[in-house]
Amino acid sequence: MPQLIPQPNRIEAAGNKPKLIDEYIGRVSTQTAAVSIAHMRSPGGWIEPGQKPDFDEFTVVLKGMLRVEYEGGQMDVQAGQAVIARAGESVRYSTPTQEGAEYISVCLPAFSPETVNRDSET
């Protein structure tokens, strides 16, 4: 029988400002290790520590702009665009514009604090 997810679980976010992470599918919400799917809303001026995760992350920006810094540069991902960060790549996400961003993140395998491999500084 299909499993209904009646509501997401709110997950604590890393970064310099409060960011909303609502996990619909993943280790917390459904005890699913294969994939995580979360709805993210980050305020303007938010920045998180860099990371070198052990998972692929697929991100679709719904509103605003998400900045992705990587070794050798950065890119701005606008509403209606997507970005893929592969496992083992060093990345850092931020929302430098006043409006912030709203986006969907899919991680394969599922996100976990143990496999995100965050830098110690913001």
C-alpha cells in the first residue's frame, strides 16, 4: 500500500540565520536512507558552512536565487532553474539577495549530519 506523508518534519538548519527545512521523505520523516526530499526556505543574507557531502544533491529553485560556491567559482541559480552538486564536491550554499530563496532539495542517498561533512566555520 502506498504510504501517505501527512506532513513534513521540521529539521534544524545550519547557517548564520534561521532557515526552514521541511523534510517530507528521508531519515527523520520516513526512516528512508535511500533518498531525502525537503522543501527549503532561506532568508536573505543566509549562508551556511561549506560542505563536501557523501551524497548527490539535486536542487530546484522555486523562488528567489540560491548561490552555490564551489572550488574555482560560484553560480547563481534563479527561480525556474536547477543545480546538481555531486558527492565529493566542495560546495557552499547561500541566499545573498534580500528576498532569499525557496527550493526543493533531493539527496541521494538521503541527507544525514554524518555524511554532509560540513566545514567548521561559516
